[in-house]
Amino acid sequence: MKQKVWCNILGVILTVFIIVTASGCRDVKNDDSFVPKLDKSQSCSIKVYGSYSNFEALESEFDRFNEYYPNVELSYIYLDGYGDSIGNSLLSQEAPDIYCTFYWMWGNPSCSDIFESAADLAKEDTGIDFSCVRESLIRKTEDGQVLMAPVLATSFGMLVNIDLFEKEGINVPVTWNDFENICKELKEKGYSSPMMGYVSSSSGSFEYNFGYPSLVNAIIAEPSMRDGFNELDSQSGKVMRPCLEKIKKLVDSGYIDVSKCTNEISDNYDAAIMRFFEGDVPMLVCSADVASGTKKRESQSDKFLASPFEYKFYPVPFDDKGGFVIDTVAMNFSVNKNSPNKDMAMEFMRFLISNKELGNMASVKRLITTSKDLSLDSIYSALGNTPSERVICSTKAGINDNAVKQFRYAAHHVLLGDMTVDEAIEKFGKLKE
């Protein structure tokens, strides 16, 4: 039996969403590999704190875990202003048993208390088997502790209207040359902006989603540039040139109509998805975080309901070998080492960290699984065709936030035509929105 509670604590705005599920014990399928190691009749409450305002994917895992432990009550609690509030929550009377952690917290001095409360998930007695998880996604301390488990991944790319491409007799582009030819052909067929996206200097923008994968690859290819780039050395701005030149070419060739994007896409989530669902956008440049919202919004789009179409998520082509998949963790889970229910919290984590359950949660959330078995939601199937050497973990580049902001500003000004490529590179380190 369980109750899922959506609430806000610590004096912030209260949001409540309660889902009551069927109670009682359900038969467990014989082909499940998970074997409970605690007393299955045990009763306790497990609270998971997170930053998603809704988390049906986790609810699905609560349902499945209750097949083994029917008397465990599992609650998901949403915290407004999560980055600021989770540290205080861990010190409160209402501390979580499990809580969400993120890459940006790792190594951040202001988040040290968050990891001081985290249990080592790699200890042998936990029984958690990380062998199913892509190793590049797992962060470890210097002494080998795993304080957060990657449970959802994301990437950068474009949503492609498959039916539109088939109607026009065009194949989805793989290489940059393909991409240019296809954009040209789409323009000739009357599509004023073959590519669309949210134009902004923010992290959810067209500019960032289009260019960041190539920047990561460029830094990895020239590791000697990393320190200078992170220190905002103006001479290091030249590493941005290949990407900025392609952004300029998109504008100059009319493959993206900046004014159309600005007027018709007001944000990088709802507005972008709903505009794509109108059915006349060949390619929407975005992240998998945006793609994750498509399933829910199909029923909210009158045009999509009237004329549904198949769509998939692809890497954006960048050179003659194709695009890059930047393997990025969207969310980790940590266990509170001071939790009175630590054993059951660890048992839930042991249950969750498997090919099957990570895949299930990713599919429901419509994000990318962190397991090695990339049996993804069908919209991500094209990512599996990317050569392994072009699948890059984002942390491998080691680009800091200040340098990323400068890159975003450079890409934004070049897209708008406010600066030439040379000017944006020359002003690296001093660029403003």
C-alpha cells in the first residue's frame, strides 16, 4: 500500500497532487531477476525529495517495488527552489530518505553538506550492482565512494517530423553535407525555416543545443585549450570557430528564420513542443529534456490530434561523419545515510539500478536510460546508430559554467547577426547577453 504525495515544504508554495493506487500484494513475475533480501512484510515510509514538479516515472517504480514490499509507503515530495532547499531539508525533522542530486552540485563548495549526508552506494553490503550503468556516467570520490547513482540521462539533438520527410521524399540527414542539401531542398519546397528552435542566450536555446555538442568535442580534441577556455582567456575563444561558422551559415542560407523562431516560440519547452506539433516544422533543435515532454502534450495539441505524425530524436549533423551524442546525466539519486529507513531505501536503490527498471523509468519519463542496454523509447532509437567514438560523456570536456555562458553569448550574437564570428571570438571572456 502506498500514497504518493506532491507537496512543498519549508514555507514555499504548496503543490499537492495525490494519487491513490490499488493496495494489497500483487504476484511478482517469475522472470524478474530482483530477489528481495529484507522481510517482505516490513512496514515503513520512504520519502524521495526532488525538483520535478511531477514524476510519474518514479511513481511507476513505486508501483513495481510494492509488488515485492506491499507494506512500504513511498512518497515523492517536490521542493520548490530545490538547489537552495535540499541542504536545509537534510538537516530537518522531515529529512528525505532518498533525494535527487545533480552534476552541477558535484565539487561545488556550497553543496558540500548535500554529499556529507549521502551514503556510499558502492559498499558491498548495499548489494547495488552498478555494472549495468554506463561507467562514464558514474561519479566517484577519490577513495572510490559512489554518493549518487545516475538514473536518467539526456542529450542534445533535434526532433524530426518523420511523416513530413517521407511526404517530401527526403531522408533524414546524417552528415553536414546531407543536412545542407536537405535544408536547401526543404526551402525550395516552401518551408521557410527548415530548422526551428527557441532563440535565446539561455541554456535551453537553439544556439546552445545546436552548438554545445561540437564545442565539447572540440575541447576534447584539443585538451591543451581547456584551461585557457575555462579561464576565459581571449585567445582560447578560437575553439568556438567551427561551431560559430556553421551557425552563421544556417542564418545566411536561410535554413533557420530567426524572426520566425522568435515570434512563434516563446520558451524552450511548452511553446517549442506545441509549435512542432503543428506539423509544418521539419526539424526542431532541442534537448532530450524537451523531447521528454512530447508524450503528454500530444493530447493537448488540436493540430496533432487532427493529423498525428511520427517523430524521432536525432543528433544534429556536424561534419562528414555525422553528429555527436553528448551523454549527460539528467538526474541522480542519493541515499540519506542518517535515514532511519536506510536499509529499505538502499533496497529500493538496489531494485532500481538494473537494466530493466532504469529502462522502464526512462521510457515513462521519455528520457534516456543510464543503463548500458540502450533499449530506448522509440523516439531515441536513432541515437543508437551513432558510432561509439562520437558518444561523449559531457564531463569529459571539463568545461566550467562561466566558459559555457561565454559560448552561449557568442553563439547568440552570431545567430542574431549582432557580431561576426571574428568579433565573437575576439570578445570571448567579455561577452554579455
